[in-house]
Amino acid sequence: MLNQILIFLLDTLLGLFSLALLLRFFMQLLRAPYRNPLAQFLIALTDFIVRPSRRMIPSLQGMDLSTLILAWLVEYSLLVGTLALKGYDFSSVTGVAIGGMGLLAFVEIVKMTFYIILVAVIMQSVLSWVSPHNPMAPLLDSFTRPFLGIFRRRIPTIANVDLSPLFLLVLIQLLLMVVAGVEREIPALM
């Protein structure tokens, strides 16, 4: 019972912190506007760990690698902590377990990225119909424009309705199925 409570708290706290780090990474990568409450919240929440890590981990071609690596490390810590609380014995195959955990943490980051895009596309689609001048619209547009642009160039609007979000959502669902298959295969290797 206590282990379940600790796993829940670990999953909630570290999972949300990893999400905040990943959102901060994508906001910087996609040049999202920083003058909105969400950006200010993410900066305030993650600045204590991102600033010192930037001194050790340099950026690469405009990508804030320190934030991305921190998100991966938080996911890695979450996986190790969860398995430790479940009673997994790391001593038997330490090297394989470390590599497998690192790969699983990477897959979790990829999966979280797809979910971020999925939620942003859905929110943007709903807001475009309900409240097109919402303050979140520029932020959501900066998140979704690179992905929707691929489909907008190839798929014409039908009766003034942009179908590119629908095609992107279908593609993301297919990619999530592939990621789920990979995620199921990794523990067999450990």
C-alpha cells in the first residue's frame, strides 16, 4: 500500500516536472512567444535546474540541449524509482538494466512529445471555432504550425474547413501505436 502511494507521488511529481521541462524545450525550439502565463510559469518552475545545467551542457544549433537532457534524466529517474519501489533487482544485470532504462526514458520522451502535439492540435482546433482571439492562440499556433504546415501544403481546404489537423491527429495516433509497440519490446531485452 505504501509503495503504491510512493509510486503515485513519484509518477505525478516527476512526470509533471518532466512535462514542464519538455514544454520549455519545445517553446524555445519552436520560438513560441514568451509573453504568456504558461511560458512564465514554465520558466519559473524549471529555472532552478535549467540555468546551472546550461553551464555544463551547451546548446546545439539553437536547441537548448540542457533542458532536453534534463527532461530525459527526470524520466530516467522516474523509471528507476518506480522499478525500485516495485522490487526490481538491479544487481543481476546492471549494464543491461541501465541501457534499457535509458532507452525506455527516451521512448517516454518521444511519447510525451506526441501527446503534447496532439493536445495542442486539439486545443487549437477547438479554440479556432469557439474563441479564435484567445490569448493562447499564438502559443498554440507556434506549437502546431510546423506540423500542420506539412499537411496544409498538400491538402486543400474543403468549404473553408482546414482538414490538416485531422490528418495530423491520425498520423500521431499511428505513431503512438508504433511507440507503444517499441515500449512493450524493450523490457524483454532487459
